[in-house]
Amino acid sequence: MSSRDHILSRIKAHKPEFIEEPVITLELFMDWKHVKTEFTMKVEIAGGQVFEATSNQNVTEQVSAMFPESKVNFSTLKGTDGFNTINLDAINKPHDLEDLDILILESGLGVAENGAVWIKDSQLPMRVLPFITKHLVVVLRKDAIVTFMHQAYRKLSCDQTDFGVFISGPSKTADIEQSLVIGAHGALSMSVFLV
Amino acid sequence: MSHSKAATIFNKDENKVNWHDKALWFVRHKRDKSVHTVKGWEELRNLGHGIKAHTLSNLDNYLIQFEENAKKNGVQVHWAVDGEEHNKIVHQILKAHQAKKVVKSKSMLTEECHLNPYLEADGIEVIDSDLGERIVQLAKEPPSHIVLPAIHKTKEEVDALFQEHLGTKPCNGDPQYLTGEARKHLREKFIQADAAITGVNFAIADTGGIVVCTNEGNADMGAHLAPVHIACMGVEKLIPKQTHLGVFLRLLARSATGQHITTYSSHFKKPLKGSEMHIVIVDNGRTEQLSRPDFRASLHCIRCGACMNTCPIYRRSGGHSYDATIPGPIGSILSPGKDLKKHSSLPFASTLCGSCSDVCPVKIDIHSQLYKWRQLITKETPQPIIKKTSMKMMGNLFSKPLQFEKVGKVARWSLRNLPKGVINSKPNVWGKERDLPLGPTESFDEWYKKRKKNE
């Protein structure tokens, strides 16, 4: 018998009697908090920052002012080609992105209860981008924020994404004596621009 | 070595024990603060419990569904009965790619299977990329906590380790500097890696995808840069539907560290074009645990570590005293199922206060299971003679009210009148490191009867 069949047959023999799948009732969790205020607070708790912007152009202007020293920039926003200092098509392997200073991405989904934004393959020219960049900037429409993860997954259920990630704040660690240090392996900072 | 003996060694450094105790209680406190902001938290825990119980009752079919969907996604699925088979599978994949440098993100399963030494024996370099895991790897120690692997190390110890292995400058244990140096050191490893190994937090039957949660971003740095991604999971990591993640991602980080969600919750479904993705599904004793009605709920565990942070024994004895891959209360109900003899002292490393069950995000009845293991162990493994006879004497005493009352009187009198030196003499282990309370003048029984009379 193959290991697969061996494991499956043992589970079949040992599993308990069938137990019904519980139903998730969203109403139990409704706390009627203000979605945008809650989202902003939770991004800040996670170590990120939230700004408002009027247009894509306005986002890149604010970002350039925030990081005047940055050399290697890339944005996926429409009409912001002037901001980009690299051409992704010319990059052969993701490893060459090691020096990326600023990355600007779009997200179509934010979650108020934890300040997370959803980034998916179709908004991501290379999967490693949001992790390898020094500073991550995400542009999110205000009306794309839902209250809870339950609603987020309802939205994602009709979406065929090969890779996607919820990101909440910059990378961090507290592995040395429980002292929080922002900037572990991923981004050193994260800014969300609400439009 | 029994847990209590190992704990005695940890307790030699009193300051460190106090620090350890406080540091973990601080994490427990952060958990409380964060969960108290969630309306319907108890309902959420019920859902977590219910979904896991449902999954176990249909696990074979969900695994088949998961495999089918993962294969459709272009992922290669492997099955391993035990740790050795798991290691062989991973090794073969690496060999096929001539991978000599491997980066690994946190995976308690690969610890359980002792994957690192297995691969290292063939000259493969395995770098643990989670900062805490890298620290204990450099120190040649196992993790002492499943979420905070290096919680037993002081910053000065980390400083010394990094000076020796990474060539850092002395910094009096400055966490900011040390983390920055680790980032540089591991960046290089990510860039050079031939393959990435990750654990799995959740495997989803209806999409065939897996979710990996980290704060550092190390799993993603590894998996997206290397040409091969191998994800290793126990059979119990499965959940039926992607929508169930809504429940588990709300529970996990809040219970673990008090964060509302981890920085990264990465959903891997299809491999990158030109890359390979493998999933290794491992049993290694899990189906055996599934066969035990009293203990199968231990398979609900989502590895948040909340039971460790809250446990008065864990906090004061340290993770290494459990001598098991998973320490703490949850480890103490999992490990005896693997090797009853080796881990027979673990279910006794508890006050049965029940705090572990109270904080468990998937409502595992941990303290009841600890009690049930004790019943089994006392029957099946030889107990120390002192314990055996004293238990017999106590049983005898408790069954005879008159005798109990007499002995009680003597004990209360002794606690009031005998000198401290006699009360705290060596045979009385309860007098070690603490003063016993002054004996009350009357027993509860006497007090109660008096009160009844005066009514």
C-alpha cells in the first residue's frame, strides 16, 4: 500500500462520527465601528501609516517628498511612469530587485479590524516585490474597506488568484528579548494611501 | 530526564526565571487586550473548535479533495507516513534540483522530523530564516517556544552569538542593531538559496492552496526567490473552505502575540511560472492520536502558543524542560501520544488550573486531557515509590472522616506551633522556597457546623 493510501485508510478507520460543519453568522460580530477610523487605527497599531490622496499623481508626489533620498523606485499606478526608475521587463530575475527603495502597488481590498490590505498576483508584476522593497506604499479606495475578515473572504471567493497576501504594516520581529523591531526581512515601512 | 528535574536546572538562575515568567505573562496580557476588543470572541472560538472538529470527522475526504485541487494548480503532492519518509522526500526533491543551499521558514513539523540534521548529513546547508530560529540554530539548541523560539535567550547572549558567528560588533545586546545585522546576513542567504522550505499554517481543501503566516516576511523572501518551494504540513493543518480562514486568521495572531493579524498572511496556490511547488503531507503519529477519543481534540491546535504564555509551570520552567518539539500544555497532551514512556512526566507538569483551556483559540480541553493522561500513565508506567506510597496513604486517609479530622488537627496545630526550621525541613518539599501559611484554629468542617448552629 502506498503511504497515501495507508494514511487515508487509517484516517477512515479512526475518525469520529460525522460532525456537522458550523455556520458562520456575521451578525454575531457586528460592532458598528466606523470602518475608515478603525482601519486607520489598526494600520497604525501594526506599525504602518495612513494618508489621504486625491490622485495617483498626488500619491507619487507625497511619496517622493517622504523619501527624498530614494534612488530605485517602481510604481504600478496608471500614469505614474515618471516616478519609475527601473523597467521590470529588463529585469531577468527577481534577485536583481535587491536595491529597490520604494514600491507603490494598488490593492482592491482592505480590512478594518486588522488594518490588512490584500495584494494579489494580477496587481503584482513579481511576487517578491512587496517583500524585497525597503518601503512599501499601497493605494486603496476607501470604499474597498470591509469590516471583518469574513467579508473579505466572501469577496475573495469569486476571485481566482494564484498568489495573494494580506499585509498589515511593515515587517517586524520581537525575537530578541521581546523588544519590537520594525524591519525584519520584509519592508522597513508601510504606508497606505486612501483615495 | 523528568520535567521536574529539567525544571530544577532552569530554576538555578532565579533572575532569569523571573524575567522569563514576566516576559511571557506580558505576551499573555497583550493577547487579553487584543481579544477584548473583538465582539463575539467566544463565538469565534466556538467556530474555530467546530470547524476543526468537523474537519477531523471527514479528514480523509478533505485530504483527497485538497490533493486533487493542489494537483490541478500544478503543485506536486507527497505523502509521508513518518518523519523519516518526510525527510527522504524532501531530500529527493532537493537532490533532483541539485540544491545545496536551502532557506527554511518556521516549521515545527520539520523540527519534529529532525529534517535539518538529515539534510546536513548530505552536505546541504539549511538556514533557519526566522530570527528567533536562527538564534537557536546558531546556539545549536532547539526552539524553546513555538512562536518565540529564542525566548529563553537574553539579548546579551544573542549579542555574543552574533559576534562569534556573524562577526558583529559588541553592542550590549541592542536589539535594533542585532536585528539589522541578521537582516543583512539572511538577505544574502535568501538571494543565494537553491530551494525554500516553509511550514503550513492552513491548507485549504476547496482551493488546494496553503496559507503561511509570518511577521518577518521570511517565508515569502524564501519561497519567491528560490526556484523550488517545499511546504511541509501535518494532516491536521487542513480546513475545508477558504472562507474558514476568516475565522482562523482572526483567532491566530490575537491569541499568539496580541496582534490583530500577522504582518503577512500569504496564500500560495499555484507555483510561479518556471518554478516548482511541492507539498509534503505527513502523518507521523497523528492518525494514532485521531484514534483516541479522549485526546483527538489535541489535533485542533493551530500552534498559537497562548497555552504556553499563560501556563504558570511553563513560564517558570522554560520550554527546554519539556524535552519535546512542542513544549507547554499542548505539547504535554501531544507528546505522550507519541512516546508514553519518554514523555510520562509531562502531564504532571501542570497545576490543572485550566488557564490553558481558557485561552485556547480552538477550545481544546487541554487541562482535562492532561488529567486523563495522568490516569493512563499511572496505570501503565512505573511510578516513583514515594509517590506511590504517599498516594496510597492519602487515599486511605481521605476515605476515613474521623481519621482525617484527627490528622487535620495535628497538622493545623503543627503549622501554628512548630518552629520554621522543622516545618520547612528537607522532607517537606512544599516548604522549598516558600513559607507555609499559619494553620487555622478550626477546620472548615468545624466552622461550617458552628455557622449552621447559629443560623
